[in-house]
Amino acid sequence: MSLFSAIQGSANALRVNQLGLQIVGNNISNVNTPGYIRQELIQAPALGYRAGDMIIGQGVQAVGVQQKLDEFVVDRLRQTQSQLSYQETIQGNNAEIESLLNELSDTDLSTRLSTLANAFQDVANQPGNESYRTLAIQRGQELASHLKSISGTISQIAERNRDEVEFAVDQINRLVKGVASLNQRIIEIEGGTNSDAVGLRDERLKVLDELSSFVDITVTEQLNGSVTVFVGGDYLVADATLREVEPRISRSGDTTSIEIIFKDTDAPLNVQGGKLRGLYEIANATSNEGFSGKIDALAKDVIRVVNRIHTQGQGTRGFNRVRGDSTIQQPDTPLEVSNPNFDIDNGSFVIQVTDARTRQTTSYDIPVKQLGLSSDTTATSLAASIDGINGLSATVTNDGKLEIQSDSSSIQFSFSNDTSGVLAALGINTFFVGDSMANIAVRQEIVSDPSLLAISVDGVGNGAGNALKIAEAFTQPSEYLGGRSLNGIYDSLVSETTREINTQKGVTEGLRNFKQTLESRHLGLSGVNLDEEAVKMMLYQRAFQASAKMVSAVSELLESLINIV
């Protein structure tokens, strides 16, 4: 029996070494196959048998074929891929932001701000030159047009990113279905064995890697060979069960936001990384905050400061009629209640009424009470105060606008010394109309009649002190900006944005290098090394040859034994 056992043990060795050579050959064949994980034959001693007082081994047996994979490195690779995809998505958006700023060109925003300031400075130097007044108005239109162009581009970026979010969600659902399908096939093939369904596992690994580029995932392998995929504590895949996601877009006024939810529960998907996170973060940020919010805040500062100064000045002629741009929702309630966006203080303003027939100018002080009391000034009471001035009529129109007009063509009026800010809030005698970068424009009455450009602070047609104040607001500290200047605010915006972009570039490059390091470690263990495979091939070859010699030797012994018998 011992000779037959020896043949059996050697035959086992022949089969195992043949399998080893086959696996080595498969590894070598796939040396250039993307995503291929090196396979390894798992061997163990065969069960022995008792021969008297001894237990004799019966050679070797093949336990299974498994992939050489470091799960820790693979998990870190997925995490890094998610972070890198997020940063690269943000970096792509930052490149567009840099192009919007377009610094150091003759069409950038800082140039538009400077040319408007210089135009008002020229008016202050030569107030009698109508061409300079016209040029100042044109510069204001160019600035407004540039801001609206930025707003339009940002809206296009946001819309495109929302479309890309929807595409990314479709890709996630496709990949999730792929993982669930592969889970099912792997469970069926591996069931009860010690071998990996290597081809299917390679494919699943590639799908999971692609999924990690879209969203940050946590992967846990189960005993049956399937994987469970989690995102932010919620599962996407468990065995062959999957959950699909979809985008939900919410609109409130001019604000649009987007989030990702599970189709089955409407619960939000807590995404913290990946391309998807970057995309809908950009889509939301360009609508609500971030760079868009900073540019919009600058536009609002320009509108507010220029208008506060302009409303207190006079042109080269007075008004016969003026109509506010701001809508008053509740004319009989205090102004700060009727529109919380009104920036109004307790104070007053002056209306100067000039009769061309007598050449007499009379000034009237109009108080504006804003003390947080029920007796505070309302639009109706303000109109009544103005209406009480001899030669003027004032009313709140049906569409909620304050309208003031003279009773005859010989009477003109102008404004000055507004310490309350009510004129700018109501859109009376302003330079700009609109309240954001999306709708900023120069008042059409001024465009049509440059004589209404309020360049003076000493009365109609007297000097250009107000034009100088507007010019200085761009370069000098302004009381309306907390001691800052408009150019200073813009410089801070550019500096902060540039710093954030450069920091983000550094983070992206660091992640890219770290990913390359992890990939090298991963390939070092899981990739095919031809030198190592050549050594294994020789070992299996020699073991096979030795086992064959063993079979031949035992066969000769058996033949000799038979001949003796």
C-alpha cells in the first residue's frame, strides 16, 4: 500500500504544480491588462493516513486560487480618488472663475471700476464739459454691462453643473447596478469554495474604483464574497439589492439649490467627496454664496454707495418729475417694515424748490423717523410731507412707487443732505437702478438727459463737488462702507479668491502625488512582476519534474516487485 500511496502523493504534486504553472501563465498573459489583480495558488498538505504507529502524509493539495490584494491600500486608494475627484472638479470651476476675473487685462472688472472713477474725476475737474458727463454715464453703463455679463456666465456655469449633477447621478445608478449584478454572480460562483471568482472580482474592483470617483464610498466584503457599499452611513448596495438616487432641485425666488436623495425614501444622500460633491457644491455655491456671492456683494456695494452720494447731489438742471424705482409693498406701514431690504436711518433730507420766474430757491427739510416705533415714517406720510410743499405734488402710485412732480413747468426741484438714505432706498435721484449684479443698470432718465447727472452739492449747476465724492468713493475710505473703499473691497475679493484657488491647487497636487504613491504600493503587491513570475515558473517546473521522477521511480519499484511475485 505504501508504494501506491507514494504514487498518489506524487500524482497530487503533479496536479498541483500543473495548476501552479497554469496560474503563473495566466498572470504573465495579463501583465498589461488594466485592473488585473495577480492570482496566487493556495496550497496545503494533504491529509495523512495511519500506518501502524506512524501517520504518513499524502503529498500536497490545492486549496484555492486567490487574488493578492491589500484591502487597506485599496480602501485608501478609493478614499484618495474621491477626494481627488472632488478637488479636480472644484479646480476646473476655479479656472473659469479666474477667466471671469480676467485680471491684468483692459477689460477686467478692476479696470471698469477705475475707468468709472476716473470719468467722475474728469467731470469734477471740468464740470462744464458735457462730453465728460456723457462719458461718465457711458462708463457706468460699461460697468453695469460687465457685471451683468459675469452674472450671466455664472448662471450658465451653475446650470451646466446642475446638468452634470444629473449625468453623474445616472452614472452612479449604472455603477451601483453593476456592483449588485456582479455580487450575485460572485456569490453563485464562489459558493462553498475557497477560490475567488477572479475575473468577476477584477471587474467589480474596477466598477468600485469608478464609483469612488463620483462619490465617497465605504466597501465591506461579506463572507459570501459580496460587498456592501455605504455612502455616509446609508447603503447603496447589499448583496444583489441596490438603492438608486436622484437629484432634487429646489427654487426659491432667484435662488436655486440641488441635493441628492434616495428614490425609495426621499432621504438625502450624505455625500462628502467625489465628483458629485464638487458638482453640486459648485451648482449651489454659484447660486447662493462663494465667488458669485462675493461679486454680487461688490455690485450691491457699488450700487448703494454711488446712489447714496448721487441722491444728495444736483445736476445742471432740476427735476420737473421724478419717480422712484423701488416698490413699496405696504405704504401705510413704517418704511423698514414695508421692505426689510431698505437701508434707512433716522434722519432727514432736503428738497430745494426753484421757481424759474422769480429765480428764487427755497429749501425744505423733510424728516425721516426710523426709531422702531409705530409712528415711524411711512411712504404715505413721506408723500404727504412732500405734497405739502408749495408747488410740488407727491403720491404713492398704485404699483408702489413714490412719485414727485412740480405743479408747473416753471418750477424745478432737487435734493441734498440726505442723512437717512431714504432717497437711495426708494430709488429717487439715483445713478444706478437694480439691486444686484444681475439687474444693475444706469438710470434711463440720466442716459437720456446727462444734465440730470448729480455732479454738484452746492445747488443746481454750481460746481462738481458731488462728482468728486463719487470718484473718491472708489479709492478713499467711505462712511457707507465702514471705512473701506470700493477698489479696496474688490482688491480684497481678488486677493482672497486667488489665495483660495492657489491653496486648492496645492491640495489637488498633493492628493495627486499621494494617489500615485498608493498606486505604486498597490501595483507592487497586486500587479504582475515578470521576474517574480519567472522564479515561480521555475519552481513549479522543477517541482513538477521531481514529482514525475518520483512517479517513475515508484513505478520501477512496483514493476520489480511484480516480477519477483
